Amino acid sequence: MNEDDQALLKLVDELDAPECLFNGRIADRLRDHAGYRAIQQLPDIDTTLAAVLVAEMGDVHRFASADRLCSWAG
């Protein structure tokens, strides 16, 4: 492995710690959010993507039906 590769790996390691901390804080804040918990039941949805979806949707009650929500989501 050359010096450039080693430098990039070191950078990735340095950025992983704050990302893990941030993801943990998001999960803690949304732990009791029913929508957040429900979205995580979908296949391949992790905590970060679930948080993004909750943030994008906002108040789920603004959708008249599940069909409307699905239509909005595309």
C-alpha cells in the first residue's frame, strides 16, 4: 500500500468516529418516534435512512391515505 492509500485510509478512520457519534444521537432522538420505528421494519432501511425519510415526510398525517404517501414518495 502506498502513502496516498494510507493517508486516505487514515482520513476515513478519522471521519468514521464523528459519523458514528452523529448517527447515535439521531437514533437517540428518534427512539420514541413511531414513524421512525415503523420505517426501520422495511427491508434494507437502517437508522440513518429511516431518519432521512422521517425528516423528508414531516407530519405523516398530512397525507390523506397510505396511497397518497406512497404517491408522494414515488
